[in-house]
Amino acid sequence: MTQVILGGLDGNRTWRLADYVARGGYEALRKALSGMTPEQVIEEVKKSSLRGRGGAGFPTGLKWTFMPRNYSGDKYVVCNSDEGEPGTFKDRDILRYNPHALIEGMILAGYAMGATRGYNYIHGEIWSVYERCEEAVQEARDAGFLGQNILGSEFSFDLFNHHGYGAYICGEETALLESLEGKKGQPRYKPPFPATYGLYGKPTTINNTETFASVPWIIRHGGQAFLELGKPNNGGTKIFSVSGHVSRPGNYEVPLGTPFAKLLEMAGGVRGGRKIKAVIPGGSSMPVLPGDVMMQLDMDYDSISKAGSMLGSGAVIVMDETTCMVRALERLSWFYHEESCGQCTPCREGTGWLYRVIHRMEHGQGRAEDLDLLLSLSDNIQGRTICALGDAAAMPVRSFVNHFRAEFEHHVTHKRCLVEGSARQEKVA
Amino acid sequence: MDMPFLSPHDTDLGTPEKISDQQVSLHIDGHPVTVPRGTSLMRAAALTGLSIPKLCATDTLEPFGSCRLCLVEIEGRKGFPASCTTPAEEGMVVRTQSTQLAQLRRGVMELYISDHPLDCLTCASNGDCELQDMAGAVGLREVRYPSIEHHHLTAQKDDSNPYFVYDPSKCIVCNRCVRACEEIQGTFALTLSGRGFSSRVSPGESQPFMASECVSCGACVDACPTATLVEKSILEAGQPEYSVVTTCAYCGVGCGFKADMKGTEVVRMTPWKGGKANEGHACVKGRFAWGYATHKDRILTPMIRKHITDPWQVVSWEEAIQYAASEFRRIQGTYGRDAVGGITSSRCTNEETYLAQKMVRAAFGNNNVDTCARVCHSPTGYGLGMTYGTSAGTQTFKSVEHSDVILIIGANPTDAHPVFGSRLKKRLREGARLIIIDPRRIDLVQGPHFKADYLLQLRPGTNVAIINAIAHVIVTEGLVASDFVNTRCDMESFQAWKAFVVQPHNSPEAMEPVTGVPATQVREAARLYATGGNAAIYYGLGVTEHAQGSTMVIGIANLAMVTGNIGKEGVGVNPLRGQNNVQGSCDMGSFPHEYPGYRHVSDDATRHSFESAWGLPLRKEPGLRIPNMFEAALDGSFRGLYCQGEDIVQSDPNTQHVIAALSSLECLVVQDIFLNETAKYAHVFLPGSSFLEKDGTFTNAERRISRVRKVMPPKGGMSDWEVTVALSNALGYPMHYSHPSEIMDEIARLTPTFSGVSYDLLDRLGSVQWPCDDQNPEGTPLMHVGSFVRGLGQFMITQYVPTDEKVTPKFPLLLTTGRILSQYNVGAQTRRTANMAFHSEDRLDIHPHDAEDRGILDGDWVGVSSRSGNTVLRAHVSERMSPGVVYTTFHFPESGSNVITTDNSDWATNCPEYKVTAVQVTRVRQMSDWQKYHQQFDEMQQHLLRPGPEQMTPS
Ligand SMILES: Cc1cc2nc3c(=O)[nH]c(=O)nc-3n(C[C@H](O)[C@H](O)[C@H](O)COP(=O)(O)O)c2cc1C
Ligand code: SF4
Ligand code: SF4
Ligand code: SF4
Ligand code: SF4
Ligand code: FES
């Protein structure tokens, strides 16, 4: 089975430039610089049907065409390595074990969009990864892959790693730009979009680490080959971070369209042979789906979205039958309440109330009207805020309540948990 | 004739105006609208009279899009875009009301109110709260959230600032205050600390306001839609009933204000959005420091006394004026017609100043009238008059928005002209380049999001050397704007000037030992000024108050001409005037040699026009300047002086000399609101009125004439102009005016550059910049477009001559002086306000090296002595000064800053050389002799003012 990013790696032993080159690294760059126009590079990416791996799944090739062509000033490409979505832990493995894939991908992106500088914004809580990226960038610079007139071409590009401060919201692309500019990380309103007004007000394209790291393979083997790895409109392989109640949690790179059941099997199945209850298929911001629904689905953007959730960042959170859904949601709501940047009212005030109302329920103080209040509050947040964190806070609430309403009602009426053996039961009054 | 009362509430179009040459048309709720491209949907809707609910938007700030109340529906777009951040586009069809929008807005309001105290009835902003208004507008009827864990309701108030309170429990986190501090004021004192639900407005790093970088401009208080940031005066007095537009009486920026009134009581001063000088911004002085107007120290009754050692006798207006008139007549009878004179003030209105000079010329029958502008900007009048033909700045303040390079010389706008300083900082944040020529590291050298490209930190007194060096570079490196010079300037004068500046002794290298500024820096700065695009010069008293003040003004004028930086937006020569009406008092002819409009008294045609209007013959010989009056007083030929609103004892140089002169007068009449330092030497005291108590006009540094409007009756019973009229009548020269507008009508009749000015015009336009005449019926924002007022621009040679004030082993340091933000000049007003909390004493700034040499520590008492005298101040060890230079402010009489300054003055205009005094500084333990004298004399005078009961002698 082809692995675009994680293939051929051996833990900490194979991240250096020499290893990467031995795996065919920087061939794509040579190929592009010696024989492809920037437009042709974008064309290949478009053909590959690579979709953004950061969460929204937006077609990458299309995004790259939004950058103004004949712009005279600076343009930037920015890599979003802020990876803060609960359940997601793939980007840090890419940075740690295959940093040159990202570097080569960003150089290619710079070439394709006429950008002369790239920034890699790395999550604030992973210092050693940042240090490794610094070493890798230095290797690339020393080898002439970064800097002036790369590989003797007209093209010059340099890349800088930036160590963030560990706020989830800094993963939102415009908050990330603010943070990169040295300001408080808070999303900007859009439009204008980064392609017209990005870093320091200049045209900027932001992609996820995994998105960039897929590009060298696409250029080397052609967009069509990448597309064929997956399925139409869902090209390539995808790294899934499988966590929760499974035997072997970890990152699994599989073709898009792989059945969920197969992925679960690769992760060793549900822990302790218990029954699967629910799965969040794309990171904590995405709607939860009941386990039996999931067992019928394939892991690709379109299938998951048809079932009412989203593939998101590819973080698969598996919950078994002992999970109290009220308690799980309480924890998630706490996260969004904590991480809301606080700019817009529905999110700032609303995430607080979501958490507080659910917290009361979980602690046996829920009122009959609270479930509807939660749904109406979610309506008031979703789609009405500056950035998608508002949606991310509201969507889990709606899906949890919709799919597991009985469990919530039980908490309200009986002031205790429905789930036998729930670790929390004894605490409920 | 007066403007009608205004509502204290301004209309708010939600987002700022956008300028574009393209228009877009769209439909909002079925109404067709056409607006400039870039205009927000919110503003477009407001322009058609629709109001979309909003809380985080206001038309003085860029939109932010955070409250989410203003969401609308746009046909063909999904979701609910925010109308404040979405630009109008051609053909859009927008709905601002629908069931879904109503539900959504109610949802937002419900969330707001779920964490807001419900004490509206007892809240300071009751009746002036946008949160209240919006709750009403969206029809909020219930709050469904259970009342648990209300996080912010118990938050601590911060009342550290003397003028406003911050009550976080009421904060709706709309960010307007933060943006106001950034975008309008440019101080960046505020931030929203914390994240999400715990976000709170925080000055500095969660400090109290007073401990933060805040400069108390009040912009955040204005911007706040709730009672979170609210004036203490409103907390005390309640909401105003009505507002009257008037003009700040402090600095030469001339900010427009709304006096927010309750009956005849001012409850707040808010910057007026329609004020073209300030466009809705203000500084701590104009915004907050108006309490002096009702201070207990105000003297409200006329008083007379025979000798300055006699107790003051309270008398009627009638008696005081008769006494003063008879004294002046007696003196003239004994010592001759020229033995009396008058001094007008840049603090008074145009009308008052005009009347005072008229009284001197017509009733005294001589030309012995001078103004305190003598001691600040007389060289500006002279220098710009000679080179360009007009004694005034060339631009509007707004012009700086088009500048690419800004050159600041001897000015400190962020302290002395704060509202202009904020405009300037905004332009710097947008990327304009900055060159500063100043002996001090002023705040503009580096600030939030800007940094000066060059600081030429010269030795005091070497301005002309620097300006010549810059000119040398421009000419020798071929950077002259030849087209401009060839077509607009007098070529003969240019050739002569050119031959002069190219001489090697003017090169930066040759001047380096004189100025102390590295030649390479001068060269680079000169190139930047000449080639960086639109270049504008702003200068202050650091240029004029020198022995070569006029030469320097000419040097500046030459520089602007040789680079073609005159006659368009973004360029020019801009004097920053110290006081509110410096420009006006000069325009009004309060000079011994000039009639209103800068026309010489010896010019027959002009004089005849005044003679026929005033109905008597006038003298053609110039009268005495202020320094000449002092000398004449000491030699016995000058015996009586009428001093209107000006504290010459504290503000003129060499205090002991001034005191000696005043002590020798037989009749000194002082008209002022307080018993100022000069009044302590007076024989007649006539109570003055503050700017809140009179009608008139002020003219700011942009030549902008603005109305001052009476909001309360004169506390002493008479307005200042009425007092002058009464005195003139008593002197036997009757004046007939029933309102200051009639004085302005007379000024307009007799002064060509003012011929179009009237109160009606001012009411209609808000303000007008002179020249205002038939050709320019709405005034002249930009001067010298196409040609100079004098025809061809005149270059003049500016030979550098070192000042006589040289450092010696005895006086090894150079003292220079200046002002601070929160205090104003002699401090008579600001010292009687809570501004004392910001600055309560003058200190001597001294470089750490100089301090160490003398064993001086920060806070030590130090003696400062010069050839004129000595005084004692507290030291402030600071790296703002270069070694060898010390600095102090002059806001407190007991500091005696002017005891040390000398008699040196500008060669052309006698403007004193305040900015350069050679001094020695030593550690001391006690007050100087002068300070002891001052203290005793002050105690005696206070005593004579309010004698204890046992000393009251029945009269
Ligand atoms: C609250 C929030 C957090 C986000 N965090 C991340 C993140 O950690 N990493 C990431 O790549 N994208 C994150 N995103 C998505 C980015 O905004 C952006 O869509 C993405 O970086 C685009 O890259 P892509 O097109 O390659 O997916 C986040 C979005 C939101 C709203
Ligand atoms: S939705 Fe939340 S996180 Fe996003 S901008 Fe608004 S307050 Fe900030
Ligand atoms: S008063 Fe002015 S300087 Fe102070 S915080 Fe408010 S806006 Fe900023
Ligand atoms: S203090 Fe006022 S202006 Fe500032 S965020 Fe709070 S409510 Fe808004
Ligand atoms: S800047 Fe000057 S005119 Fe404006 S408020 Fe301050 S003191 Fe008054
Ligand atoms: S007014 Fe538009 S979002 Fe607040």
C-alpha cells in the first residue's frame, strides 16, 4: 500500500536530508524547476484533487489559483503546523519524522504561486519538534534547496520556522497570521481573504502541514497517480490519528475511501472487546456519529459528509459503550469555552453557557428546558461568528444531543448517569 | 444668530467614510442607494435613514465585526454577513430585517444581558447607553440563562484616573476602547487581556489606568457604548440636557468641543466630530481640565489699590474702570502720551485682542501695544512673511495624511499639540518617514508601530547650522527641484542663496563640530527630505525662541522652496502654535508696528482706512515692544500698563528684570481670571472671564477661525470685551458694540484677508481658514498654490551666527525648556485641575553622566544658576538629553525657570532665547534666594487679597 508521507520512515532514524534524498526527496523540486511552469505545477495539484488536510477539505489547487499572478510586492506561503484540534496528532509526526517533505512541498508551493518567503507556524507546546524543523531547514539551505537561485534557476525562496504559543485559536488561519505578525492571535473577519490581504497585508496562502507534505509526491508522480490512490474528488492517502477506546491508538496513513471498519481493525479494534458506541470521525469540532453508522462508512470527505459529519483533520475518536455522552460533551464544551478567543459575542458568551448548562446537567442539576436551550443556543452560534470556532463549539452539541438525546434526558430527569459502570456515576448526587 | 443647541448624542453612521471615485448602487430593504465603493452596508443603510442594530461599530473607528448584531441577509449569498464589515457592491439586494435576523439579534442581546448587571436605573449612562438602546431595538423580552456563576458582576472598579472610572462589570468587550486608543490616539495603552469569556479590557499589563501608558485623552471613554468607561463628572452630575459647540482654549490645535450642559453648568466637554482641526479627538487638557473655570481661586470682583503693598480694596466695576482710566490719563498728562501701553494675550479671543489694540491706538493715542506672541512665534511671522508673503502656516492639519516624509524641528507634538500628534502618529504607522531635529529624544523618536528614521540630536542654539548643512547637501548633490524654483521663485535671490549654501563652511562635515550631529546622518536625512515624496515640515518654539529664531524660520522656508514642497497637500511649512490664539492675536494687529492683517502702521493707505473708520488721526511711528516697555519702565519714561490675560512675570525671560520693571510702574491694570504672578504687582484688577463665559473666535495654527460660545454668564458680571469697551469709554474714546459679532464685522471691513468672515459664515461652515475674501468665500485651506502670496518666493541668506550664550567653565551646561502634556504654559489653569495628579512639579532633566559628575541622584534637589539668576529644582536623571544639555518645564511659578533665562533675543523680533541658557547645576539643600523672595512675596500678596478679620480696617 502506497504511503505518500509516512512511507519508508524508520522513526527517529530517517528524518535527515540524506535519508529524504535517498527516498527520492527533492526530485519533485528538480523536476518543477527544470521543466515546469508555475501554472503547470498548480495544474498537477488541481488534477490530484488534493483537499486541504487542515479541516475544511478545500481543494488545494483551486486555492492556489486565488493568489494574484501579477502582483509586484511580496507574497507569502504559510504552513499551519499549529495542530491543536483535540484528537489530532499527525502534523507533529510529519514534522518530526519527515520534515523535508514539508519543506519541499512549501518550496514547490512558493514556486507555483510566486511567493518568495514561507513561514512554518509550529504549535507552541512541541519545542523539540521546532528544533528539529530548524535543523532540517538549515540542511535544506546548506544544500541549496532554499535561498537565492535555487538549483541554479531564477527562483529564490526562503523558509522560516515560527514557534507559536499554544493557543488553539492560532490554528485558525487568520489568527495564525496575526500571531505571526506578533499580535494577539485573533481571527480576522473575511473577506478580505488571505489571498488578497494576508500576512502583513500581502497575498498569502495558508495550508496545513499534511497538505504541503503531499505536494512533492504529486509533482513527482503526477496528479493523476495521486488521485488514483484515493477516489474521485478525494485524491490520495490521508493520515488518520486514531485515538480513544482502541487497542493501538496512532497515526495510520491509508487511501481515502478505506472503510472505517478496516481502519478500526488496523488500530486493534475497540479496547477490551467492548462494543463501539460513537465515533467523532474528523477531530473534536466535527459532529459525532453513532458507532453502527460509522461501521458502514468509508473514510473519505464525501462519504462522511453525506452521513452528517465531516472528515475534518482526520482525527478519529472512538468511544465505547461505557462512555457517558453527557460527560464527554461536557469535556468538549469546556475546551471550546476555554479556547474561544472572545472577540465575537455569540462565541464568547455562548460557549460559556454551553459549558455551564451541560456542566449542570452532568452534575444532576439540569432543568427540563435546558436541552432545548442548548439547541437554540447552538443555533445562535453556528454560522454567525467571525471564525469557525463558533461552529466547532456548536456542532458537537447538536450532534450529541440529536444522536443521544435519551441519555441527556435521563441525566435531567434522574439526576444520574444512564451508562452502567460510568466512571462518573458515583459522583452524581 | 448663534448655532442652535445640539443634542448631546451625535449621529453615528457606524463605519468611517470611504473616498472613492467609483460609486456603487444597491438596494437595501427595497430602497435604492448609491455610495462610494468601499462603503460598508451599515453606512450605506444609515445614509438612507435605516438603522441596523450595532454595538461594536462606530463611525470613528474601523469596523471590527465582533458583536454580530448587525448581521444582514444578502440575496444570493449564504449565511449572515456582518453589515459593518461587508462592503457594498453593485447590484446587491440586502435585507436588514427578517424573522430570522430578529431571532438572531435577540439571541445575541440575550447573551449580552446574561452577564450584565441589571442596574440600569442607577447607572451613570442611563439615557446614554447603546446596550440599553439595542435591547430595546431588538425587542429583548427574556433572558433564559440561569443565574449561576455570573463571572464579571463583582469585578473591581478602577477609579485611579482623576477623570474617568473603569467598571469592568459593565463591559461588553466590544473592543471600541482598545481600537480608539490605537487608531485615534495612537498610544496603544489598552488591550483585551485573557481569552474568551474571561477577556477583559486591560490598561498596560492589567495595571490601573494611572499606572499604564494611558495619557488620559478620553478617546476610549468617548468610544465606550456603555457605562464601563465613564466620566466622573457624569457620575456626579448626571446626563447633559443639551450641548453647545465651542473651541478649546488651550493649545494652538484649536480642537472643536461640545460643551455638554445642564442649565448653565458644564457637565462634560466632548470632542466635536465636526471640528475640522480635531475630527472628534481631544487631549487631557481640553477634554478634562476645564474645572479651573469654577475654581475657588477665581477673582470675581474688581479691586484697586494705591501701592502694591496695600491691601486690595473690592470696588464696583464702575469705580475700578474710572480709577484705571483716570490713572492712565494722569500718567499721560505728567509723563507724555507714550508713557502708557497695553499687552494683549494669545489666550484671548480675536475680538478682545482687536479691541485692546484699538483702545491703545485710539484711546491711548500711541502704538504701544504688543502681544505675548512676541515671546513665542514672532519669528514665524517675520520669516514666513519675508519669504512667502504670509505670516502663517501653509497647510491644514489633515494635510499630513498625504505626507511621505515628515520633518519635525524643535517641536514636541505628542506633549504640546497632542491631537495633531495623534494624527501624525497615524500617518507614521501608515509608513511615512520621519526626521527629527531636536536636542531631546522626544516621544516621537520611537513609539508603538513607528520609529524615526533620523534623530539629529543637535546642541541647543545650532539650528541654523543644521538647516544650512541640509541645504548644502540638497544643492551640492543636485537635489534641487529646479522646475519649482525656476517658475515659482525669485531667481536672483535663489542664485545668491545657492552661492551661499554651497560654501564649504556650510557642509555637514564642517558643521559637525558645531552641531554635534554626525555629517553622514545629516546627509542621509537631507536626501530623504529632498527625494522621499511629499515632505512636510512641522516646527515649534524650539525654532523660534532663539537668538537666530527668525533666521531659522527663513532657513526652513528656503528648504521647502528649494525642494518644491509648497502649494499642495502633504507638504508645506507648519508652525505649531503654542497657545490657542497665537495666530489670531498676531492677525489682529497687536503689534507696535502693525495693524490687523500685518500692515505696517506707517503705510498711509492702511492707516487712513483705520483713521476714517475710527474717526480720529492715528500715529505712524511704531510703538514699544514688550522688552522696550520694560526698559522704558526702568528708565522712567513708561509708567502705566494695561495687561490683558497674560502673565508676563512668569512667562517672560529674566524674571527679576521683569519684576523690577513692573515695580516701577505707577499703574498696572491686570485683567485675568486668577491673581496671577503679574497681578501681584498690579494696582487695578479687573476680573476676566474664561472661554466658557464669552462669545468670540480663536484662530488656530492652521489659520482656522472657530467660534467660542458662551455657555454660562460671566462669573464676574462682565465679559472681557465689555471691560475693554468700558475702559475705552472711560478714557474718552467711546466704543459701541452690542455683541462680539459686530467686532468681527468691523475686523472684516478693515482687514482684506478677513473680509468674508462673519459669525453667520462660521455658524454655517463650522470654521473657516483665512484668507477668506471674495476670491475665497469659504476660506483657504492650502496656501501658495500656483504662486506665493508675495508673488515669487524669496530666498534669503541664513548665515549661522553662534549665540552669545556660550558655555564656560562657570556655566558648563546648556539649559533648554519645554512643556509637558498635562500642564499648560504658566499653569494658571491646569494647576487648578486634577491634572496635578499627572505632573505636580517642574523637574530638571539631566543626563546620567552629568548627574554622576556632580554626585546628583534622581530626585535630589539641585541648584541651577545662570548669568541671570538661580533657582532650585528636583533632578530627574534621564537619557532623553545628550550629555551637556539639561531641560526643564516652566509650569510652576515657584520653579522660577525664567529666573534663569536671559535677556538674549531674536535679532529681528526680540523673541526671547528661552531655549538656550548656559547654566551650572549643583546639589543643594535649600531654596534659592529668589525662591525665598517669591515665597514671602506670594504670602504677602495672598494676605493682601484676603485680609484676616482683625486687619480689616473700616473704610
Ligand atoms: C478554531 C480553528 C482551529 C484550526 N486549527 C487548525 C490547525 O491546528 N491546523 C490546521 O492545519 N488548520 C486548522 N484550522 C483550519 C485553518 O483555518 C485553515 O483552514 C487550514 O490551515 C487551511 O489549510 P488546508 O487548506 O491545507 O487545510 C483551524 C480552523 C479553526 C476555525
Ligand atoms: S468565533 Fe470564537 S474564536 Fe472565532 S473569532 Fe469569534 S470569538 Fe473568536
Ligand atoms: S484615555 Fe486615551 S490614552 Fe488612555 S487608555 Fe483611553 S484612549 Fe488610551
Ligand atoms: S470598556 Fe467599553 S468600549 Fe471597552 S470593551 Fe468594554 S464596553 Fe467596549
Ligand atoms: S490638543 Fe490642544 S486644542 Fe486640542 S484639546 Fe488638547 S489642548 Fe485643546
Ligand atoms: S456592529 Fe457589526 S458586528 Fe458589531
